[in-house]
Amino acid sequence: MNFTFKLITYPLIALLIISCRVQKSSDQNSAGRIVQYLDANIMVVHQDREGNYWFGSWDSGLYQYDGVTLTQYDTSDGLPSHRIDGIQEDDAGNIYISTCHPRSYVCKYDGKTFMTLTASPSHEWRLQAEDIWFRHAFGEEKVYRYDGSTLHELRVPPPPHLSNPFEIYSIYRDSRGNIWFGTNPVGACRYDGASFDWITEEDVTEFRDEGANGVRSIVEDRKGDFWFNTEFRYSIYDSLTLQSEKFYTRHSSIGGLDGKTDSHLDEYLSATRDDDDHLWFVSYLDGIWKYDGTKVKHYPIIEDSTSISLFSIYKDSKGLLWVGTHDHGVYICDDAGCKKFQP
């Protein structure tokens, strides 16, 4: 494997590997303020059930866009931190914001008030459809499970035969309701409510002196195969795999994002599946790539003749793709190309 992504690993991991703990819960009425522009560093995008968009910034808090007005929230409104790492929603429409700088927090927003939840150390590993899962601080080997009343702080059991410390980089619920944890650097783990099954192939572990990219992204394609931001794909639930000794089968796939076998584009940061079951991948400095099951297509994102550094990709209810960047706000993409989001 070619490891051109040193450029990604060092600046991100240097900022992300922070030891964090959860503070006591607190309430504060939120007002927010109307602003004209998004922060340049947008890490995460979420669309709620009402159609509002939420944007999580690296260092200036949370933004809500209702189609007309852009509102910014920060610590003065009750947020525990200006850095937002994750945004989710429960069945009642409450918004959950997670962060781990300078500490690890999960904050609940009911439309009026931000309340930081207090985590309880727990051994209650359960798999319930209504639960919401959050990453813990990087370097802690932990996750949070919120069951609507208690925020359980859980330590993920390590893979067999590996004693390396690890961090949780991504969490994904698959089509069967199982939860996956993407780690750095010990691979990918599936929790099915009864057991923890690990994939520790070289492409998802990558032990090496200069550091590993880690499993930053997990996505399931239309065939039920899994992609862990490497050049391979993994069959998990097909009939052939279910009859084998392992719980997965690893397949050679498209190679690099450009479809070449010998390519430096063999790792990516984020992925999603569109309404036509095509896969979309975000690379750090090489734009976006679409894979339709047969061929790949490139969508460069360039500003002032310079490739923009990208972070994440998210599909909304209309099928539009929202791309968070490190320095240039948010772009909206579809088959026709990408354009910068202007509120």
C-alpha cells in the first residue's frame, strides 16, 4: 500500500489525540445569534427531520440553517465546547452534539436549551434500536451509549492477540442494526449485541512508524459489502461468507479512488451512499470520487487554482451531498459538480 497520506495523518491526529473526560451536566437557555457566513472549518453536517441543516465547526461552535437564517451557537449559549465532532438526532427530534476538546462531552438540545449529559462508567453493553452511540475522547478506547435516560461510558474490548492501545475514530450502524467501531490502529469491530468481532487485516491496521490513517469511515454498499476507507471491500452477510469460518471475506476492489491498481489514492477520509446506490468518497486534497459499481468519476474542488482540503461528506433528504472542508466552509455536490454553499 502506498502511504502518501502522511499529510493527513499528522495534522489531524496531532489535534485529535486529546485525553478527555466528561463534565457534570449543566443547563443554559440558548439564544444564538444570526450570522452571515459559516466558519471556514466545518467538520460535520446534519439535516434534521424538519429540514434544518446543522453544521459543526472545528473552533467556533454550532450553526443552524433553516433555509433563510443562519444562527450560530457557542459556549455562551450553553454548548460545552466550541469544537463540534458529531451531530445526531433522536426519534423525538432532540439534537445531540458531541465533542472532545478540551474534554469529551455529549450535549442534548431540545430546541430551547443545551444540556450537557453526565456519563456513567458502565458495563451495560446492549444493542437497542433507539440507542444513540457517540465516540469518546481519542485515546480512551471508549464509546458512549445513550438510552434516553443514561449516558453509558463503555470500554471497547480489544481484539484478540493485539495489546496495542487504540482510539475510536468512527461509529456506524449497519443494515442489520449491528454497531461498528472504526479504530486507529487495530482495525474495525462489529458489535451484534452478543459478541465483538474484529477485522484486523493489514489494510485497516497499518502498523508503521509514521502512524496510521485509521478507520475513519465505514459505509455499506447496495450489495451489503463494507468499505473501511482502504482499497479493499469486505463481504459480511452474503451466503458464501456466512458459511465460512471467518465472519468476513476480503476482496480486491477498485484499487485507488482513481480506479488504478497502483495508486496513491488508496485511503480516504469519509464516504456515503447516494439514492442511486453509488458510493462517494472524500479525499484530503484530491477532491471527491464517485463509484457507480463499474467506473469512477472525479469531482475536483478547487478555489483560486488550489485544491481544497476536505473533511467529510453527508447526504441530505433531497440526495444532495454536503462536503465539510478544513478551510473553506461547505460545498454542495451532485452529478453536475460542486458549488460553495452560501446562506
